Amino acid sequence: MNLTTTAILVLLLSFNALAEELPLELQPPETAPVKKMSMPSETLMKLMEERQQDLDRREAAVRREEERLKLLRSDIEGLLKKQAAPAKSAAVPPSGGKPTTPTPTPNLVHLSQAFETMPVEEAAQRIEKMREAVALDLLARLKSKTAGQILAALDPTKAARLVEKLAAGPGVSSSEVSLKRK
């Protein structure tokens, strides 16, 4: 080897050594890191696209379900209206008079709840002094166990009369009950 070739080799080796020691800002950009950066970004883009497609599918499923629920709600409301219409027409008699079945008054409902919690002896004493019509309405609204205990505590004659009228049903007068007994 001649001297110039050796000098060129030394210069090249020293230049490479100097290039490796330079700060990163001064070194020329390499193409390898760009490829490394593009691979993760491509993968990330694919993942984001897949996620977006999954979200779109879910959103479409939710919309379909909302539409189905709207249809069901409208069907149920229609059925309720159909069911309420015959009930209203049955409650109002064609003659335009009072309805055949009286609606319970809130006071009677509250009173029956009070008699449920009252001691049996006290309830029997109070029913003993009531008019029969009120006593019948009240006994009809009580639980059967409570009504039975109260009737057992009543005067046997009055209890028998109340039981006959309860068994005859609503709207039956006491004279009809006495006729049925004979």
C-alpha cells in the first residue's frame, strides 16, 4: 500500500469515529428510525380503524334496539288503551245512571286498614254498634282471617245476620235474605 491510500483510510476511519461522537442534532438523519416509526403508526392506524368499525357496529345495534323498544312501547300503550276503553264503558251503565259497582271510598279503605291493626275485641265492639250496611262493607274489605276473628267475637245473632248478608252478595236487602232463609 502506498502512502496516499493509507492516509485516505486513516482519514475515513477518523471521520467515522468523529461522526459517532457528534451530538444527535448534528448527525445526518438516518432512514432506519423512520421505518421503525412508521411500523407502529401503521399498526396503530389499523387498530384505530378496527375500533371505529366496532363502535359503528355497536351504535347500529343500539339504534335497532331503540327502534324495537319504541315499537313495543307503542304496542303496549295501544293495548292499555283498548283495555281501558271497555272498562270505562262497563263502569258507566247505558241508562246514564250510577255505576252498578260502587267504588270504594278512600275513607273506607283507610278504615279497613285501621280495623286490620286493631285488637279483635275492640274491632268487634265497634262493628257491633255500626249500621249493618257499613259493617258489611267494612268486613268485606278486611282480610278473611281478621274478619273471621271479628265475627267470632261478635254477638252470635248479629254475626249470623252479617254472614248471611255477606254470603248473599252486594246489593241484597235484609228482607231478601230473610226470604231466602225461609
